[in-house]
Amino acid sequence: MRRIGSLLIALAVISTVTAAPVTLPRRGDPATRKDETYPGVVVRYDAIRDAKGQRLRLIVTYPEKKATRFPTIFVVGWLSCGTVEAPPGTMDATQLVLQAIAKLDGFATVRLDKAGVGDSEGDCAATDFVSELAEYRQAFREMQEYPFVDTNRLFLFGMSNGAGFAPLVAENSPVRGYVVHGGWIKTWYEHMLEIERRRLVLQGTPAPEINPRMKSVAELYGAYLLARRPPGEIFLQRPDLKSLWDSDPDHQYGRPVVYYQQLQDHNLMAAWSRVKVPVLALHGELDWIMSPDDPQILVSLVNASAPGLAEFVELPATGHSFQRYRSLAAAFAGDASTFDPGVAARITQWFDRHR
């Protein structure tokens, strides 16, 4: 559910990781674009070509200093159609965190802009989850062919939706560890019931009206996610449920409805139960979008096989996308305060400690 504005970067002829060069023109005026740049760090704008032949942008960073291979952080992004670029001068909290890991001494990083986002070809609003997961998996596999990537020291950094399905991206590749923030681990159906209840409360719905309203919410999402019926068909039979939907019948949060039906198909508790490496699971104290018990369940599953391997940390006064807020009401209204650099420091220190 993360939304970051599309950013512009330099025109370049780029190559895929393992195949022949692929040209992916950049958008905007080169004189006004803001390329990412960091002291002592090489920034590359590469690309992969997905199963549909679409060219998808990779943003790659690695140290200038001489070394054979570096530990590498692969970013698994949020749900919405926002770019993972992080230009200089940004005030966006998530972009500032991405900049912090790009500047982390001795690390390489790889980010993928999903189809139709930033410079990537395709249509994010029409891309289902199965296709998106395949694109992440392909990028994760192909990045391991970079000569500067240490394949024995691969990390995943998942945010929001990506924090839930990050283990699915790694597949059978050995991973050194995970950092995840604002994720989910129950079913998507349960997630939607929980967020809708919180939304009703934060909107000021009178308490006696919440439970009856939630019965309707459960009916809608039961038909949509469990019975896999199209919302348009549901609303024809139950027009009273249409008020619970704030988009056109074919989309939700800017993605096609099949995307969420496919999320519902995945058993993330099983996926995280198989993780046997260190995990840092973060949740913002003022994150009203994702439930705080999801990362705690995640930590308990990982620790079941090796106590102490995973750690849960609640970030004080922090919202869903690393923003700082004065209160839960301010978080719900999107009224953010100044970014707390201590949030980024906690993440980079964990990576540094586990390198």
C-alpha cells in the first residue's frame, strides 16, 4: 500500500545481468533529472527482461573500492505502484531508508521497479501477483551473476506487502538474513478484516455500529477472497456492500482484484516456518495498516527452530512507511513529522552486524 511518486534519472544504455545488452530509455529531461549518487558508491541503472519481454528497471549500487565480492541486499517492495528510486534531496521516509542502505559501507544493493513503474515497461495496474513474484524471483536470480555480488552473503529487505512474501522471492537460494518492516503473515482475508476494523475506529464510527458493519465487511471479503467472486458480480447481487469498496470493481489500491485473490492463495506462515537464518522484524508503533501481531508471529515461527535467531522491534512513533507521527490519529490522516534517522540506523546496523 506504499505510494511513492515516480522519479526521473539519467538516460543510459544498459545491460541485463546475464544476457545481451537491453536498451531502456530514461524518462524526462536529462538536465533536470536527479540521479542517485553517493560518495564512494557506483550507481548503475540496469534492466532485466521479464517473461512477457518487458524491460524492467534495476537500480544497483556497490562500493567503488576494490574487492572481489560484497554482501548484497535485495529489496522486495510494497504493494502499490510506486518507484523504488531514491533521488538526492528527497524528504520521503522510505526513500531515505533506501538511501541509507545504498550508502552502507561494504554492501551492494539491488532494487527492482515493477512493471509500469518508473522506467519499467508494462502496466502495474494490470499485473497480477503471480507475475510480480516471478519478476522479483528473476531479478533475485540474475543479480547473483554480477561479479561484485557475494552469493554466500545475500540479504532480503522487505517492506509492507514485500515484508510478508520475501521468503518466496529467495526460493531455494541460500540467504544470510532478512529485515522486514510492516508486513503480514496471516491470510490476506484476515488482514483485510483487521485493517477495515481499524479504519472504522479511526474514522470515528460509533462503537455500537462497528460490529454490524464488520459483518458486512466479512461477507464482502468472504465472497471476494474466499469464493473468488468478482466484486462487480457481488455488488449486482448485494448492492448494500458496494459502499464498503472505494475503487472501481476491477481494482483495489491500484492493483487488479486477481492480485489479492492470488495473495490469499499463499501460506506465508509455512514459508516463514522454513526460514533458518537471522531475521529482524520491525513494526511501527503507529502503523494502522498492518497488525503488530503479524511480525511477532513471524518471529516466533523462526525462533521455534533456533531461539533468538529472529528479533521483533517496535519502532516508536513510526508509521507504516517509516514516517514519524505525533499520534495514531496523525498517522491515519497522513500528517507526518520530521523523519527520524534512528530508524534507518537500526536497519543498517543490523545488516552491518550480520555481514
